[in-house]
Amino acid sequence: MNKEFKLKTNEGNILDVFVYGLENISKAACLILVHGFKGFKDWGFFPFTAEQFAKCGYFVISFNFSHNGIKGNNFNEFDIDSFAKNTVSLEISELAQVINAYKNGFFSNDVYRKLALIGHSRGGGVAILSSLLNKVDVYVVWASVARFDRYTERQKLEWRKQGFFEALNSRTNQMMRMNVDLLEDIEKNKDGSLSIENAAKNLCKPMLLIHGTEDLTVPIAEGEQIYNWSDKSITEFEKIPACGHTFDVVHPFEGSNKKFDLVLAKTQEFFNRTFKSD
């Protein structure tokens, strides 16, 4: 059974949450899907992924970060004003609150309590940083960033001068604005609460990294960097040959393919091993 929820956060925002396999919540692990920059819970492979893992017996949570620019079910036009106010620290806080909602009975009082995250792109970095909660049992990151500071000094100078930075959303053909708050958040916390390096080095839970070898958005070198920081005894790194950032899946979703089927299979195998041995 699938069901929609609305979760009010400590910051006063409302998260749109959709769960899959609600009948599994008391008997199997919970998987939380974490979308990335310009992503949303209904993008491309996310609903398909959630359905597949629910069929495998898991309870799956998919949600929109409050300031990802999506309002309701309108996927064809971004809320530029909301998107402009987003920060990475806010996303980490919201993911933490979704995790706590599951643990504290928001979806059901009878929960299995074992928990895994599947984060894509920037969502992979956010997922790794949620390790500060010590409430996650297994981490899976697809095409994850290794750092949030991805801007040149020239871009930063112009960003501060204007008070915002713009990036094209090729899906909607809109220029998406990011306020200087995002830059200040990244620079202030890059060696502390937003350091993926520190989080990966101190992660004491199993982690699977999957990355396409032809990823132009987040080069595979970033996946290799995270793997180098991690504990090799409990971390695995899978390279998917000849595919890009979304493993050749597009939006609107036109179906899976052999490469993404491999991503799902590798992820499922990892869950089978780690949860069984836990």
C-alpha cells in the first residue's frame, strides 16, 4: 500500500512525503530516497526505484526537500523564490527530521527500526552527512558529490556582488536563482558540518558507492575520493561502465535500462548482505 503524508518541520516548512509498501513497515527495513540538486521525489527513476524495493518487501520513503522548487504535483515549473532560499544545512536538517519521524512512529507505531538511505548526486552527500545522527544502519550513494563547494572564485565574487547566482534548469528552461545564503552556508561549514570527507572517514556503517564512468555532472573521481576516505572493510565501490549521471534514465520516465537495472541489482545485493549480517 502506498500513502501520502505531510510532515511539518521544526523550521515551519511542510515536506511532501510519499511512502511505498506501508504493509512492510513492521517487518522489514526502511529505505529513504534522497534526491539531489534540481531533483524531486517524482523525478525519473525515483518512483520506479521505490516501487521495485517495495515489491522486494521493504518500506520506502520518498520526499521532497521543502525548498527544492517543487510545489504539489506541478513538475513543469519551478518555484524560483523558494528554490533561491535553500541551503545544504537545511536539507540535512530536513533529512534528519524524516529519519526521526520514522523512528518515532509518525508513519506507524509499529516499525522494524532498521534504516538505510539511498542518496543521488547532492543527495548522496547529504545522506553521508546524516551519519551525525547515528540512526542509519546502511548507506547507498549513487553518483554522489564529494564536496559542496563547486564554484570558482570568479563565480563566488559575482555571487556576492549580486547577492544571488543563477543556473539554468534545462528541463523547464528557467533560470534558477540561489541566494548568497547558500554560498555562505557552504563556505562557513565546509570544514565542519558540511565536510563529506570528515563524515566518510568517521562513518562506521556499511556503505555502497555506485558511479557511472562517463558521469560529466559529477565525475567518477569524486566517487573514488569518497571511497578513499572510507573504511574499506565495510565500503564497496561499483563502477557502471559507459553511462552518465542518471545511469541513462530520463525524465519523464521512459522505463529502465540494463545499466540502471544493474544499479538496482547491486543495491539489492548489498542490502541483502548487510541486513542479513546485521
